[in-house]
Amino acid sequence: MSDPAATSTDDAIHIEKLYEFGERLSESKDKSQNVKDYQGIMDAAKTSIKAKQLAAQLIPRFFKFFPELSSQAVETQIDLIEQEELGVRVQAIRGLPLFCKDTPEYLSKIVDILVQLLAAEEIVERDAVLKALMSLLRQDVKASLSALFKHIGTVEEPSTDELIREKVLSFVRDKVFPLKAELLRPQEEMERHITDLIKKSSEDVTGAEFTMFMDFLKKLSIFGDKAPSERMKELVGIIEGQADLDSAFDVTHVSDTDHIDRLISCMYMALPFFLRGASSSRFLNYLNKHIIPVFDKLPEERKLDLLKALAEISPFTLPQDSRQVLPSVVQLLKKYMPRRKSGEEMNFTYVECLLYVFHHLAHKAPNATNSLCGYKIVTGQPSDRLGEDFSEFYTDLIERLSNVEDLTRATMRKLTQGMTEHNKAMAAAKSDDAKDIIKTQKQNTTTGLRTCNNILAMAKPLHAKTPLFIGDKSINLSWKEVAKPSVPSTTVSAGGKRPAATTNGSGNMAKKGRGAGGLQNQLVNRALEGISYGGRGQSEGQGVGWTWKRKKLSVNFMHSHNKMKDEPVIELFSKNIQQEWLMW
């Protein structure tokens, strides 16, 4: 056994020597001449615990004066970081930023060391790592960010350690992004730099990570309210890359929902930027060329999501895109608007979406409907085709519209009757659970009535030979929250909440290579099953978590397009007029 007294004496000797080395170095006017003192400090780092702690402070303090010993000094500090004693490790970590203070060429290497320590188990050790990284960011934000993002990886240079990658992403999300105003200076230069880093990294990220990056980017001043439309196009370009619009849609594997999930989520994510001037052309053209032709083959739970996304972007289409997409939309309308006495079922929500899309596209290219629907719209252009007879198309459309209107009115009578019964049931309900069930039923019925009202409002003008297409905001889609009129106030309330976002954008969605995602959109939940004549009703609508594959791993997570957590999404089918309520 070692003699405690002797050990204590040795510790005192080592500490005393270290103080001597430190004092001579501090007092020396030409510290580069004190090589033996600096070497003595590094040698003492191999002795007692207290000496190691003191050496961990002194090595980085005088590091810049001894470039010929730089490699040995860094290696000695790393050895101290790997010691068993927590106090030694923490002190060594705290000293790491000093290596870069006057020797910035070491910054990338020090960041690499620190990110490896983000997975440390001890809280005090992790805290030291986080503070050290923040210190480096404040020393040189550009170089520090570049070094950090290397550990997130790109397609060309993927990260080799998933755990470290996740820790770095968490650090960037929790520590860097919230301090963007402080750290990103000069503002425009550094915002551009981090945007470029995110662009490269977003090529191989999960859906949640991509959403995190996009949420951050749109808060930067270069993409702020006063940013030109070119900046919005830049953001949409990033989203288009994530949507994989350069890849053909594999019809033979159409049941594999990876690509369609990503496409739908990206359409929702791009909506705010379409509103601010970015073009939706690439999305529309991709839908028209690859998706709508195989719409029937898509999984049922994806069809409604796709139609809703198409409906929401349709107000932002260009005339030339509208003209190209209209034929496909008209064909879908004919498919889902049955002729009278055909026995075909009618999906009311599909019809609402398609009528909305049709109106907005036709508003941009009205005379394109002449050859598609038999209308007589005169613009003076050869594309009017007024000399040709398309009356058969007009007759067919009017028959379908009339049948849709009849089915819709019948459905509204049933929904209204059901609402009366719900009100009675609510008054008689005793328990909170019973009231919650009835409340959900009332919400579903309300959404159903909104769907029906929208269908009637959009169908009515289409009976005319020269209809006026709806191209404004007069129709509020049934699944979107009704905008409440603002109430003027003469007082300023304290502690008011920020208004909710107005888009139905996605939360989590996945990347083509990495991770998983899903649209927890309750797509096929019906408030009513089977409202119509003849045939059978259908029953589906389980909330699902959809998996998007990555090369190395696969992760499940949920996400929602619904703005309100409890807002129902409804599909109404025209079959067997009856009251059969299906609840979440």
C-alpha cells in the first residue's frame, strides 16, 4: 500500500512546481524562451489528480507561445479529458476554447473533440461541453458552425456516428438557433452562411429535422417579411429538393407511400411561400405528370391528403400551369361526381376538394374549360375553340352537377336532423365522457355541413354556359378553421398569446434517404358512414404512423396537418341514407 503521507507530500511538490512554472511564464517577457517550464507543465499532467487539474488550466493558457509543442499540448489535454476523475475531465474541457483564442486554425479540431463529448453521461461534464462550444461560437461563429455541421453530414459526406449526429442536431436546435440574433453577426453574411450549411445538410435528414431547419430559416431576416420573392423561391427550391421532384414516381411500387408522403408534406410546407410569390409550377407539373394519372392506384388513406394539398395550393397557380392541369382535374371530377341513378358512391370531401381546385384553375384559364366542359367563354383567342361542338360535355357535366346537388341536399337534411338529436343528447348527458363523445359527433356534423354548403356554393355557378369561376377567398375549405372577425379594442391586454399559424403545414415528415414520417391527419375518419342511396357504406380511418425509409435506419413518428388538435377531418359517402355515426 502507498503511504498517504508520502502521496500528500508528492502532491504538494507537483503543485508547487506547477505554480513555479506558471509564475515564470506569466512574468516572462519572451515566453517562447520558457520551453522547459511549459514542458514541465505537460509532464506534471501525468502525476497527481490536483496537479492534473491545475495543468489542465495552464496548458491552454500558454499554448500560443509554443507552436513547436502544439501537437503535444493538445494530446496532453485530450489525455486529461479521458481521465477517470470527473474533476480533471471537467477542468480539461473548460480549457479547450483557449486553444483557439489566438490560434484559430485549431478551432475545427477542438470542435471535433467537443462534439464527441456531447454524449457524456455526467451532467456537470455535459454542461462544461455545452459552455465550451458556446464559447467557440462566440469566438468564431462561421468556423464553428462549419465544423458543427460536418457532424450532421451531407449526401456526399454522411455522418459516420448516428449518436453524435443526433447530439449535434440537438445542440444546434436548442443552443444555436435560439441565439441567432446574438451569434449571427454580421447578420446578412452569417445568415447566408448558415443557410448554405442547412441546404447541404438537408439533403439527408429526417422529416422532423427538415421541419426544424425550415422553421429556423423562415425566421431569418433574409427571408423575413420584407424579403423579395427570389428569397421565397429559394426556400421553395429547398423544399422541392426534399420532395424529390426530379425522380419519377414508380407506378409499380405505388403502394410504397414513402414518396407520396414526402410530396404531400412538402406541398403543405411550401404553402406560405407560394402565398409570398414563389411558384408552385414544379409541384403542379409533377402531380399532373406522375401522380394524378395513377390516382386510382394510390392507397386510400393518401388520396384525401393529396386532394387537400392540391386544393390548398390551387389559388397560387399560374395561368399556363392551370391550363395544363385542368384536363386531369376535370377527369377526376367526372369520376367522383356520379351520374344520376348510376349507383356509384360519392365521396363528398373529394368532390369539395376537386370543385375548389377546378374553380381556381378555371379562374386563371377560363377558356380552357370550353373544350373540357362545353362552356362558351369568349376571350378572343384561338384557344376559345368556339367553332367546335362540345355540347355533349356540357350536358354530361350538368347532369352530374344536378345529381351532386340533390345528394348534397339530402345529406344536409340528415346532418341537420342529427345535430338536433346531438343537442338533445348533450342536454341529457350526465358524465364528462358522454359529453365528450357527443361533442365530437357535433364537430363531425358541423364539418359535414360545411362540406355540403361548400359543394352547393361551388356547383351553382357551373350551370351557366359562361360561368363566373370562383377565384377569391369566398369559399373556406371545410377542414380549415373558420376565420373569426377581429373585434376592435381600445385597450391593450397584457400577456396576450401569439396567433396560431394560418397554414395547415406539416409538423414532421421524412426525407428521401433518412428517417420516417407520417401525416397524422385522420384521413378517412367518417362522421357519417353511408349517406346516399343504394349500395354499401365503407368503414376505414385508423390514425397511422407512416414509415419513410432511410439507407441506414427507419424511424416512425406522427404528424398532423390539422391546425387544431381536436378538429375532425371528415369524409362523407353517399350510400344508404341512414344515421350511423363513427367516432374517433
